[in-house]
Amino acid sequence: MANKMWGGRFGQKPDPLMEEINASIDIDRKLYRQDIAASKAHAAMLAKSGIITAQDAKKIAHGLDTILSEIEAGKFAFKRALEDIHMNVESRLAELIGPAAGRLHTARSRNDQVATDFRLWVRDAIDAIDGALAAYQRALAERALQHAATIMPGFTHMQTAQPVTFGHHLLAYVEMAARDRGRFADARARLNESPLGAAALAGTPFPIDRAMTAKDLGFARPMANSLDAVADRDFVLEALSAAAITATHLSRFAEEIVIWSSPLVGLIRLSDRFTTGSSIMPQKRNPDAAELVRAKSGRIVGALLGLLTVMKGLPLAYQKDMQEDKDGAIAAFEALALSIAAMTGMARDLEPDVARMRAAAGEGYSTATDLADWLVRAIKLPFREAHHVTGRIVAKAAEAGVTLDRLPLPAMQVIEPRITKDVFGVLSVDKSVASRAGYGGTAPKNVRAQAKSWLKRLEREGFSAQAQRPSR
Ligand code: ARG
């Protein structure tokens, strides 16, 4: 026979090229745990529904457990001729338990099987990413608390704009990660329906209990339409889209680490643990981990675009094209997990050069806006006019080669005679950041409160995650 799974009407063996293009085992072997869990749930349901005997179900469950331990021990011989994980497992099951193995595929198709397995896999990936993002947030919030009053230059257009606190800057990434986690959670909620029992596309005449397998696999409910159940890959697309946005955020932070650690800028120092040397230039300390996080965003965004392109012209229901959903997605989630871990490590590890940050924060007339605001408040100038006056004072300071808080009062009064010595109360970087104490502002006391509230939230969440962890 050409193929023992479906060779009934086939006379010839497949061309080696057919096997090469058709086989997905090199990739979908990563779904072995989900495949076995889904098969165990299916077999238990078949027995409960009276479709197979309890004895056969028991044999099947034991056989599947044996296969699981064989795979985990690295003793399982994956065969490309068997195409994919589903047929590799089923074929080994037949070797282990004999004819009862052939009953497992009753009321099921590889189409609903693969949709179920991959949903479970993506769900596990989402849960792992969520935990990693929580650890990343915790690392950032801890550093933010430590550096709530560390002053650094804030930038727009990469030009010194206004002084901010380093803690405030780090907490911006905590907020981004919170939205990322929210997107993953939303995707997870929509993903969490079971395709199992849709069979090839139309459902099955056997009296199966789809609610039972759904519940057993931790799904909220069975999917309502069998065609949709086998044809849908939204769950991968949504998770990849959340992954692409997350990777974009990580890449922005990575880019800042690259810039900040350049000797030209010198705002931070990465330890030897997250830098590499050069084989030719002995002085070099390269931020390779940050650069690679920046680059890995390419493969993650690429996986999203790749799968959107695969899916966009596919008629219902299952098409073999959909087998191409796994390679890019699995690589993307692996790259994302590694990127989050590396960024967490760097967030814990990097040391700001506090003196350099502070000096840089005062450069570039960063408190010019504070001066303009003072002119509005103290002498009631319209903001536009205050802006103009400040511009002339900045020019004067530039001419004298001093920062704004070092420019003598008489020099300012030449431009605006109503300025008094009180102006010096707003011109230092400390006064500038401390004054931005409204909700969401950069003032150290805000940052301290925000960092503490994040740490508390993350701790509470950690406890409840521990309490909810399933025993299975
Ligand atoms: N390896 C396949 C996939 O990943 C499993 C489904 C195959 N179904 C089929 N009718 N050929 O999509």
C-alpha cells in the first residue's frame, strides 16, 4: 500500500519531492504535547459517548502516555514519510497497542485536529509571553522606583526637549507592556473555543460530545460552525499581531539602549553580561543583545505579514496552504520570548551615568519652556509673547556660553525688564521636573507613586496566578 493512513485508493508511492513539500513534521513536532492531550480528550469522549469501548479508550490513553514519555526522553523516531505529528503519533500508537489505535480517528479529521492542537499551542505561548511580560514590567518598575529622582534629558526629534526623570522614562515601557498584555489577553479569550469535532469540515454523524472535549482541554466552549472551526486562523493572526506590536515596543527600547550606551552619548553603561567585544578592536563593548532584539522584531512582524498573505485568498474550508501557518508563527513566538527575556535582563542590568544624565538634562536650554511658563504666570505675558522673549534670552545664553540658570539677571532684564530673581526658582532641572506633578507628569513623587503602585499590582497578580495554576 502506498500510505497506510490513506493509501486505499493509491497505487503509487509519492515522489520524493512530494514528500519534501508535503511533510510538516520538522515543524509541527513541536505540537506533540498538545496533539497528545487533544487525542486523549477525544478518546475519553468517544468512550463516554459509547462510540468506542472503555477498554479501547484505556489502551489508547496508555499508548499516548507512552508516546509522550518517548518524545520527552528524545527516544521517539519521527518519520518524514508520515508527514506530520498527527500521523507520526497515530502510527506509533498502532505499533504500541495494535488495532485499537485505529479507532482513535473516529469522528475526527486532521483538519479539526490540527486546528485544535495549534490553538492549544498558541494559548500556551500566550500564557508564557504574559508571564515573561509581567517579569519585564517588574524589572522596569523596580528600576523606576530606584531612579524616580534621577534626572535625564527628555527628547523630541532626538533634540533635548525638557528634563524628565529616568524612572518616568522606564515606566513608559511598563505602560506599553500592560497594553501588550491586554492585547494578548483579548486574543486569548477569542481563541479559547474548541474546533474539535468539526471533523473534516461538515461535522460528524457520530453522537460525539463536543462540550466534553472542549471542557477537558480548557476551552470555554466548542466553536459553533464546523466550516469556520477548520478554516479559521484568526487566533494565530491576532496573537501574531499582539506579538508584532510588543516586538515593536521592545525594539524601541532596544534602540534607546543602543543610543544611550554609545560613547558619543554615554547616558548608560551595560555590564559585560549584556555586551560583546570585537575580535579586532579591543576597546569595543557592543550592545549586541539590544541590537538583536531590535532586529528580531523584523521576523515577528514578518510572520504576521506572511500569514495574512497565506490566508487572504483561501476559500472555505481547510486548504493545505494553512499548514504554512506554523513555521513563522512558532519562530516568532520563540523570538519574542527570547527578546522579552533579554530586555528584562538588560533592564535589570543597565547602570545610568547619573552625573552625565543630569548634565545632559541641563544642556540645550531644556528649561526654556519653564522660563516661558514663568513669564506667563509671573508677569502675565501671553504665551506666544513669552515664547518669543524666552527665545531671545536663550540666544543670549548661547552667546555667553552658559545654561539658562547661569545667565545673570541683568542680562535677562535687558530683554524683559519685569523679570525678577524669582525666575531662578524655575530654571534648574530639579525645579523643572518637580513642577510637573500633575497626573501622568514626570515629577519624582509621581514616579515613586506610580512605580510602587505597579509593583503592588504585579505582586498581587503573581499571587493570584499562582493560586489559579492548573494542576494538570
Ligand atoms: N499537517 C497538516 C497541517 O498542518 C494537518 C492537516 C492535514 N489535513 C489534510 N486534509 N491534509 O495543516
